[in-house]
Amino acid sequence: MVMEAPVNLRLAQHSEIMGRHGDGERWAERLIDDGRNLAVWISAPPGTPPDPHIHPDFNEWWIALDGRTQWQIGQYEPVLSEWGDIVMAPAGFAHDIQPKVGVQAIRFGVTHPNSNHNIKGIAPCRLIPVDEGQTNPNLVHTSLKALVERNGTNSNWTEVAVSDERNYATYTHDIPATSSGPTSHPKENRWWVVLQGSVRWSIDGEDAVTAGPGDVVFVEQGRTYSFATTGDEASIRVTIAAPSSIIPAN
């Protein structure tokens, strides 16, 4: 059952969300509902019954957080995610999600606002390996560990993870003291999930907010903001933006 809670908060903290629930409980909380996406924090202990289903007309994807979860997408062999990985079920692909490791397995699901589980999937007649040699975006499984190994930890870098008709999502790695200039997006909401380090957002007319691993920051359209990586550790965040195809040119 999805818990009713305030959505589109400036800062939703991992520790506060987890603190509202007990170990071993199955629960979900809506965090973002902005007309383009419904983003839900989902928790389930190992042994939670599977619910394979299909969304025929949109991609659904998840950012893996605590614990480890097994994903069986379409005819692909199951993959086991780690913290920060992104897993995608393309439109029309059945997906079966099973928590495997940890007291709670946490995932942050990004779906369509009208999503439901009404169309049930069927078991594939055979399984094929996930091709780990393919390049992003829109992979069934994007491994954060593999991206860090490929790009290193001594410089700033960005990799596109999701690029479709609703979203343009990127991983960004920033070394300490990296900061941005003021920016705004007149026609889109933008939000972030911090995976590593500490990032401070300064939003016009407000006190700054600082987000750490697992925290979600939301900035509504038209607001001017800047951000900076604070502390001695590099930061990694996922940015969820609108694709240019649905943002009219000014």
C-alpha cells in the first residue's frame, strides 16, 4: 500500500523516511508527483511475494538504494542490483522484482502518474543474458560501480542513464568544492537523488539545503538555484530532467 505523504518537498531525507517505518515492513511513499512523473520510495523485505506485470506504453525505471534486489526484466536473466544502480523495464517488458539481501531492500521507482499493475506478466519461455558490454543510456541494468571504474574518481564527469519521451536522467560525479552558477528551468521541474557525498543547494529566497546519500531534492520550475559539493568526499547524484523534446524553445 502506498502511504499518503506530502510530495514535492524541497528535501526528503533518507533517514527521516526510514525512521517512519519498522524493520521488515513492506511499504511505499510517494515523494514526487509533478504531472510528468510519479516517483515512489518502495521498501520490501526479502521474501516479499513477486508481482510480475507490464506497462505497455511507457518505460519504468528504478534507482536501487539499500539492500540488494533481483530484477527479471522481459526475457533477460535476473540481475542483482547494488546501491546507486539504475534498472529499466522498457515499455511492454514484464518485470518481476524480488528483494534478496538486507533487512529492507529499498528502491526509488520513477513511473507514469497513471501507472497501475493491472496487466500481469507471464514467465518467459527462455532467458537471455544481459549484455553488460552495451553502452548507456536506457540499459536494462546500469551499474554505478562500472561507471565509476570507467570514468575514475579524480575528475568531474556525467553519464546519461535514461533518455526517453518523459525523462533525461544523468549520473554526475563532482570532486570536492565543485560548484555551479545560478540557473533556472522556466518550463520544467527538476530533482535529484544524491548517492554519495554531500551537496548543498541554494535556492533563491530560501535557506540552503544540504543533501546526503539517499536524499531527494526537488526544485520546481522557474526557481533559480545553484549547488556545490561540500566536504572532503566527491559527490555522485542522479539528475532527473525533462527531455528537450517536451520543453518548447524560448
